[in-house]
Amino acid sequence: MITVELARALRDSGLAWHPVRGDNFSIDRIEADAEVYTLSDMTVEAHTFTSGTVLGFNGTTEWALDSVALDDALWLPREDQLRDLLGGAFGSLERIEGTETIGEVSLTGPAFRVSAVVGGESRAFEATDAADAYARALIALLDSVAS
């Protein structure tokens, strides 16, 4: 699962969330962002109203929560969702070994490299988790489209 910081960066880069069953999210407040929730038909459902989408907590152990506005939730996309969102820009995913410093990222031990075409050129994005590498690539792609 990607980090909250990368999820915020994705949102800030313009990634829109249309909640579906199986999506992971946290409540985007410092005091609550450590808890991860999953949308399901039984416990947390997305309810769409004319005023917007809310995430309803249906009689779960999260008794203090009734619902949360979509704007107060932070989507934590899964690895497969991130890969799908990269679409045709995605090139490859490879596992890399050893100690490497790439830009500001220091990798020790196994890590992952995603190659993607961003702004017409092939680029590489590394992280210790494959989902984080996909997220970094998607952020770059979204930012290149916005500029």
C-alpha cells in the first residue's frame, strides 16, 4: 500500500477518486490518517447524493463515525490500480538489488523500478515498494499533463 504522503501527492496532482468496492482509504486528518479503511458492501459504502459523495460506516466497530465526506477521505490506490492508471505510459516493472542512491531516494536491499514514458521520454521511478514506484511514475505523468 502506498504511503499517505504519496497518496496526497497523487491527489494534489489531480488524480480523481471514484470510490468502488475494495478501495482503501484513510481519513485525511493527522489524528486519523494511520487507520486504513476498505470500501465494501457491508461495512463502508460510498453513497452518492446530489450534494456529493459520502462514505457511510454501517454499524461497524468504527462506532464514532457515521459518515465522511469524500473530500475528507484520502484514496490509497493499490498497485494494480496505479498500473492501470498509468495506461499506455507504463513500460515495465523490475526488481533491483543492492544499494543505490537515485536522486533523493536511497535504496538498500531489494527495491523496484518502474519505467514509464512521461512527457515523451522514457523515465525510471524507484522505491522500496512496487506500489510506491508506480505512484511516483503516475505523479510525474499527471504533472506532465497538467503543465
